[in-house]
Amino acid sequence: MAGNLSHFWQLASASTSDRLASSSSLVSSLVEKQQSLGEPSKQVPERLFADNLGKDDGRGTLTVSEEQTREAEASLEAHNASDVVYSVKRLLKGLASHRESSRLGFAVTLSELLARLSTVSASQIITLVLHYSTSPAKVKGQEERDLMFARLFGIFAVVRSGALFRSGASGLENFTWTLDILQALSQGKEWFAESCAWVTVQLLDALAKADDLHWRDDAFNMVAQRLSVAQESRPESLAVLLKLRREALPLAKGVRLPALKEQDPLATSNLAVLAKLLKNASSLEETDGQEEKGGGNGYWNAQVHFVWDLILDDYAQESFVPSQKSRASFSEHFRIVVDETLFGVSASPERKSWGFQVFEKAVARVPANQLSSLFTPNFMRTWMNHLAGKDRLLHGAAHHAAAVVRDAVKNNPASGFLIVAQLLGKNGHQNFDQVTKSKTVESILSLTNFDGVNQHIIRLLDVAGEGALEAEEKGDEEALQSIDARRKMVLDQVLALLRNASIPKSDETVDIVLTFFIVHGFFRIVKLPKDASRVLNKAAGTTFSDKVKAACRTHFISCINELVGQTSTVVEGEAKGRKLRGASSSGELWLSRAFGIFESLRNSAKNNKLLVTVQEGGESLLQRAREQLSAVRKSTYASQEKRRAFESLLLAGYFVSLQNAREEDFEVVERLLDCGDRMLLMSESERVAKHPDEPAPVELLVDCLVGFLELSSAFLRRVASQTFASFTDEMTRDSVAHLVNQLGVGDEDDEADGADEDEEMDEDEADSGGIASLSQTSATSSSSDDDDEEEDEELDDDNGGQGEDVDPVLRARVQEALQAGGIADSEASDEDDDEGDNSSSSDVSDLDDDQMMLIDDKLAEIFRERVSSKREQEDAKKEGLIFQNKILDLIEIFARQQRSSPLCLGLVQPLFVLCLEKDPGFKQISSKAESILMQILRGGRTSDMAISEVAQHLEKIHSMACHGDAPASLCNAANLYLTRCCLRSTSDDVFELPPADQGGSKIRDIYQSTIEDFMTRKASLLKPNFITDACKRFPRLGWALRTKIVASCRPGAATQGYQQAQAFEMLQIILNGKDSKEADLFEDRLTFMPVVAEALFAFLRDAASSDQTSNRVRDVIKCGIQFVRATQRAASGTAGGDEEAKGKVVGTIWKVAKIQEIAQQLDVSEKFGKSSAIQGLLKQMHSLVDPSSSKKNSKANKAAVQGSEIKAKNSEKSKSGSAYAAAAPSSATKRGVDGKSNHPELAAEGSKTKKKKMNRA
């Protein structure tokens, strides 16, 4: 048994998995031990007591005597193993424990053990349960509740195990005894009655499922008799009656609760009483005449009564269609018992909470054809109110109900349309999601199948055509306005459905929507054809107002815009599906499909009349577009992708022209038709022959796309971008330049050159000499906007504006108005304003009220026009930004698809200029331009590019880096990209300068000029890594710049010491680059090293008398050490491993005598003499040049170091001694005659010192 004791502790665990695992292990172990005993020697007695199966203790609790308990225990011990007996007793006692989940774990284990052991009878367990759960006379409330739950859980374990229904003579008596115990428990406490009734229902359910019971009908009769003599109508009695009628209806026909009028509790005549009974969830007789407080009797449970499960199961058993005539229909039952009671106007939040739970239970059971009965008026009102308000008490319950509805639709997608129809119907709201601030309808539609969405859209379109004829006949304007508002709302909902990609939509659904928008937006049905569709039939009897028709045209364009951007999978035969944008599942373009619908209606002129009025010239263009469209579809001069792209563009222009019928729209279509003729309808040779001097077709296409982008249409913007993506491979230099010109980027060379004129300006002043703002090149500059804002402030301020500049035009107009009113003299001039009013002030009093009002009106009109002009300028600026953003979209497409094209080179400089824009209004443009530029710069080297052209762009970038306040990272990236395009790459990924006659000298001159600017101009804004990064990436380029850089290292070559130090850093990078180990460069490096050495020695000699800092000198010496090591590598390569020859070469270049001379000069220098770091670096250089000297002097150096340390310590002691002597008292006062200290602190210190010495001894 010791091994099973640990399981009992785990049975009380809060973890369900731990409880089940322990229960399984314990039961398996006990069953195994019981089986080891073999079969019992005699029959286990099922009946212990012939009479009095328990008696009432006077408090409504059944008990057993001590004798009965002993007999039960003796019988249990006689037929079971000791471990089984111990476990059964402990499990029964543990049912009274309130520790964590002990009741659940112990009850489950007891039930499973009873089910698997036939040696333990039901009468034994019932006797022991009563014995262990009997409460003493005086007991606390918590202990009493524990004992009551122990008795209930014990009885339920017996019922659940099936031990009560085993074959035996005492089965009915045990059943009666169990029923008595449950009845007594239910009468003890009001809050305990529901739990007891639930166990009773489980008892009846187990009785009905038990086989071969001769006493089953007797048991059902007994339950029926007890119900028939009941004095109260309670939900618990109703639950037992419903269960009894379901399992044994013939035996329960005569049973009726006292308050019910008919035997069937769900009869129509019983609904009113049933509603009251279920609303209070307590005895109906007790709550009559009482006000509703919690539950009518002070008790209320947050969970709805379990009787609702039995009621709904009864209806579900009959598919919610009652077979009995007297029984109420489910819709009627739900309306009276739930909607009008639990969701009534005066219902409390507690009752509404029950109502939401009943609704959730019903949604999971009700079939689709009965769902409409659940969405009743009161429920929908309550649901919408609590969904919309987060501060509502039942907001969480409402959201949980919405989640249950979504789950129901997920399990049965066909029910989605029916539920949405109710949410948007008369009891709901047409804008349910907007009103409730949720996405209930949207989420339900996303779970609905194609047919459900199709039905929903058809219903919406039907709603749009209702109610107009009656209002028109009556001439009710308010009704007509309300109908128009409803129709626009329907149009918005239909468009939202198409925009939502999560909602499934078939091609048939989209066809219905397109047909509806086209019919009601562009046509009027005169006569219906024989084969008219459902949409045409509805449209024939519907008249839309002009505003709604215009809305239909607008929504049609928006619908097409969404369809053009969506991607569908087209399956052709057995091949794997391919994805197409803007096409249906059959592969046909949605624009072509819409055009086919439109043409079928237009060609039937007898039946349909076109509402859009098009001028004669516009009609001819549309006819030409239709003809060209047919020709493009058959053309063989372009690929299918390009033909489809151009077809989309042509149809987009066609529909937009029909929507607005404006002259500028038809002009764009005309240019597009000319482009189509040359691009897709003739070969290259034919085009050159017919139009030799005309631009390339792609240039015409780009011009058309720019024209489309100038129109404020998101639809045209999307189609233009998609079409451009198909023709990027045909772009030319002129077409790219045309796109760049649309950005309004001006030439920055003048500003850059102007900065060279003042070379002595401070760096703060240099910031103002950078690149001009992009806003100065646009139509409306930000500076002018600032001036306008200042002028508006002057106009709004009564006392302001004095002494400030005023717009001369505004001043002239105000002066003219004052002159017309007789206030100002006609001869007055602007120069007289500062002299005061003089005589004009006396003229104001001579004016009457009418004259003053006239002047006031004129001045107000002038100021209003001024404000309007400013707003127009702001709108123009916004439109300019939007247009530039559209152009950047096209440039981004080109850069992404043609990143290796040489045409990308022409985009670098203008995009770079856009990135430098500092105006906050251009922040989005600047960020987008930077993103595109970095995409180009990281794309790789372009091919087939003229070096001379690249050099021009490179020179401009260098100029901007020197004179403009540009981000260093952006400058470096652009410089590396352009430099890489100029250089020639070899097979081993080494970039070399091209020959001088092929542009190599130009590239070198550009870099040398930049280096010169950095070294000699104080105001230069160039960052050193601009040059060093290029030298690291392209070592051969750095080697070509070595002469210029080393010349800058000499004293006086640079304006400041910082530039000189950076020049040495550049040299160090060049000499230690990736190609420093290449054998073919060793001789060149050794030839160049003496020049480097001379420059380094000259710098260090000059540093002793110049204003160089010690940190800068240290950095230069570190560079010198790297120079020496580079010399050693080159010398080792030429010497062929001969160390002696290598040392001679290094010693010849880096002379030891010069290093020692410089070390001596710096050591005696006042500025650097105290710097041991500089001397240490020089010694390191010396040891690299002459390794033998370092070995000889190692001991001397070590002694010198030790001597210096001793000297330093002695100096510190002398300093501290002098300081102590200055601070200590005189010897006369410090010591007495006997030599002992008279100073208390010194005496104490001396005693401590003596103690320490003694301890150490």
C-alpha cells in the first residue's frame, strides 16, 4: 500500500492531467491486487436491511445506525483486499475535504473503482457515505457544506459507476434509498437544490440506459408519483419531469406540476407560467407577489439553470418542429420565455446575462432554418447596445455571444447568410458593424460559402431598389432623401464586401455587382429583353436619382480598382495554377469583363438608353478606342503580357472618360490611342518608315502614363503602375529623363560652385551654402508659404503688422478701397504711411453709417480673397507632392525590375537631391527617394555604361559631398556605386582604373580634386570616410591616388593638422589594402616607400614646433609602424626569403638615425617630452626597422625602467614627507623630554605600529 499513498495527494491537484494520471494508476493497482485474491467465496450481499433503509435524524438528513455501519464495513472487508478496503474508506472520507480539487479527484477515482470491482456493492457505499457525511448537532457552516457536498459526490459516484443497477434483489430499494437521499439534500438548502436535481436527472438517464432491469418501470412510477404529489413548482421539478417524459412518456402522462395548466410543460398555455418560473429560477409559489431581487428569494446563480439544456434538447429531438399540437413552437417559446422575459425592457442585468447564455445554447442546437427565431427584437436591441458600449455591464457577454455565432457559422457555413440577414434586417441595423463598433457581420461573411455571399449581395441590391415608386407618386421629398441615403449605404456595403479579401466571392457574384453598377450608373432600362437577367428585371422597375446614379458610377470605378489589384489563381487543364493580377478565375481581365457587360447594354439601344452625354469628338474617340481594343487583342507585335497590360490601360481611360466626360480625359485617351498604334499595331520597321522623326513608342506611353497620374484618380494610378511594370524593359534614356523631369529637381551646380568662392568662411557659415531646397524648384515654395502665414497673422492681429513688410498688391488694394470711401487721399503714396494719419483721421468722422459699412464690406472681401489665395497655394503644393509621389512609384518599379540597366545611372543624382530636402512638407518624398536610391545603389554594377557619362555624375556627387550637408552614408553609397561603374573588373573581382584615354584620368582627377578640397578648404563638409571607404573597396584606385595623398601629408600642405593626420590614415589603408600581398606590386611599393618615409619624418619633425596634439602625433606614429610593416612585406617578396637582404631594404628606407633624431627632438619638446606613449611607439618603430638593436638594449631598457620606477617612488616619498613636515607640529611641542610623543594622535599611531610589529614577530 505504501506505493499507492502518493496517489492520494495528487488526486487533489489543481491540474486535471495530474488528477487523471493518479486516478488511473491507483485504480489499476487496486484492481490488480483484488484480482490476485481470486473469486469471492460467497455471494456479496446486496441488501443489508430489510426495513428502514435509513432514518431521519430530525434535521431533514438521513442517517444510518452504528450497527448498520459495522455490518457494511465487515462485508466490505470480507470480500476485498486490505488495500481496496483502505482506499475505499479514504476516498469516501476525502469527499468532505475542501482542499483544492480533492472532491473531483476522489469522486472520479471512486466511481471508476466501483465500475471495475464487483466485490463492492452499492448498498455498502451508500451506507458508508451516509455514515462519513453525517454532521454533528452543532457544526459550523463551512463544515456543514463540506459534508453535504461529500454526500452528493458520493451518491453521484455510485450513480456514475453503474453499481446501483447491477443484478440483485435489492436494486429497487437501493434506487429508492438514493432518491430519498437526493430529495432530502435538495430540501436542506435552496442553493443546493439545483445540484441535487442534476444528479437526479443523471440517475434517471442511467436508469433508462440500464439493460435487463425488471424493476425499471417501478422506479419510473415511483418518480412519477413523487412528482404528482409535489406542492411546489420549481425549475428542478420541471427538469426531472422533462427527463421523465422523454424516457418514460406513458408513465408520466398523468403528471403535472401544480402551476401548469397542461401536462406538457412546453405547451402553449403553459408559456406564461413557464416564463415566470424560469425567470426567477426558484419556487413559483414563493415568489408570487414578491419583487424581483436577485432570484426572488435572495439567491442568484451566475450560470443559467440546467433545465434549459433539457428544454432545448426536447425541441432538438423533434428538429424544433413539435409533433404535438398542444406544444408551442420554438419561435413562440423563445419569444415569450426568453425575449419578452429575460430581455424585456424592465429585465435586470442578471436576467439579461441568463438570456445571453440561453441564446448561446440555442445557437449551437437550432438548425439553419430556425435561426431567424433567435434574433428577436428585444434580444437584438440588448445585444447591439452592449456590443457598442465598452462601459456596459454585459459588454463581455455580448462579445462572447458574437463569438458563439461565428463558431456556429464556421461549423455550418450555409447558415452565414441567414444570420447576416437577421443582423441587417428589421430587428437589427443595416450598418450593424458600424453601430456596434465591431466586425461581426464581416467575420461571419468571411466564414460563409460562395452561395451565402452571393445571396447576401443579391439581398442588398434588392434593398437598394425598394420603396422609391410610392414616394415618387406621393411626392414625399423627405422619403426620397431617406431612400437615397439608404441606397448609398447599400452601395458602400457592396463595395466593402468586394474590398474585403477574406470574404469568399465567386465570379458570378462579381458579375452581379458590376452589372448593377453599370446598369444604374450609365443606362436607363427602356424595355426588357426576353433573356433579361435578375438585375435587369429589378432595374426596369426602379428609378434612381441623379445623385445615386453618379454614386453608382463612382462605386463602379472603385470596384474595378479593387478587382484590378486582386490576384486570382487560374487553372488551365491539368497544369498547375498560375496567379494573375486583375483577372477572374477563368483568366479574363476584370476590365475586359466589365467592358463586355457595358458593350452588351450599349449595343441594345432599343432596350437601354445611355445616360452619359458625350460630345461628338469624344464619341469618335471612344469608337476608335473600341476598334483599337479589338485590334490589340489580335496583335502579334507584342507579348501577351504587354497586350493585356495595354488593354487594361486603354479600358481604364475608356471608363474614366465615360464617368466624367471631361475634355482633359478624352485628350489622354487620344494620346493613348496614338501610342497604341505605334507600339502594338505595327512593326519596328513600319514605325520607323512612317514616323522617322517621332519619339519612340515607349516615350509616348510614359507621357500618357504621366497624363493619367495628373488626374486625381486612384484607379488610374494603379492601372498606370501595373502597365508601366510590363514595359520597363523598353525604357529609353529620354523616357527616363521625362520621368525625372516631372520631379521638378533643378540643377544644383550653381549652388555648389558658389560655395567655392569663399574658402575662408567658417563651418557654421558653410552650412548655409549647401544645396538649394527642392521647394524652391517646385511651383509653390515653402518660403512663400511662410510669408503667407506671416501676412495672415498681420491681418488677424488688430495691433500687429506695424513695421513689418506687407504684400504690395494687398497694400494697393486696401489703399484703393480706402480712397473709394474717401478716407485716404488719392495722392497719398506708400512712402507717407510712416508719417501718421494726418488729415485722414479727421475724415472718418465725416462718414455716415452706410459709407462705413460699404468700406467694411470691401475690406472684408479683399481679406477673404487673400485667405482664399493662400489656401489655393497650399492645395497646389499638396497636389504637387501627391504627383511627385506618383512619379516616384513609377521610378521605384523601374529600379526594382531593371536594377542592372545603365538607365538607372540617370536616377542617382536627382534622387540624391530629393534626399537632401529639409522641408518638413517633403519628408515623405525625401524618405521614399532615399529608399529607391539605396535600392539602386545596392543593386549591383550596371552594364554597357559610358565612363564619360558616369564620370559626370560622379563629379556632381563629389561636389555635393564637399559643399552640401548630405548624410555621410548616402554620399558613400552613391560614390561607391558610381566608382564601381567607372572601373573595370577582372575575373578575380579586382577593380582597376581604365586607361587614361578611356576615362581613367578623369576619374583620378575627380578624386584628386576632392582630396584637394578636403585638405585645403576649411569650410569643406567632406567626411574622411568618403575617400577611405573607396580606397578600401577599390585598392587599385587608392594606389592611383597615393601621390596626391602623400603630398598632402607634408607640413603646410593642409590647412589643419587634422587633415594631415587623415591623409596618413588614407595612406595606411592604401598600403595595407587587399592587394598588399600581390607580388607584381612589391617593386612599386618599395619605390614609393621612401616618399612616404620622408613625409612621415617631416611631419614628426615639424610636430615638435607646431600646434599638433599628442593624440594626433600618436596616431601618425601608429600609421608609421604600419608603413614599416608594409615595407617589410614588400621587401620579403622581392628578397625571396633572404632576411639579411630584407633588413637592408627596410633599413635603407626607414633610417634608424632619423627615427632616433625625431625621438630626441620630441623628448626635449615641452609639449611631447612628458609623453611616454610617443616614445614607446617610436621605440617600437625602431625595433621593427632594426630588430638586433632591440635585443641588445632589452636589458638596458629593463634596468632603465626599474630605475625610473624607483626614482618615481622616491620622488613620491619625498613629496609626501615634505607635505607631512609642513602639516606636522614642531619637534618641541611634539615630543617630551623622554622622547615620547606628547601629541595624542601621534602617540596612538605609534602604539598601533608597535602592536603590528609584535604580531608579525
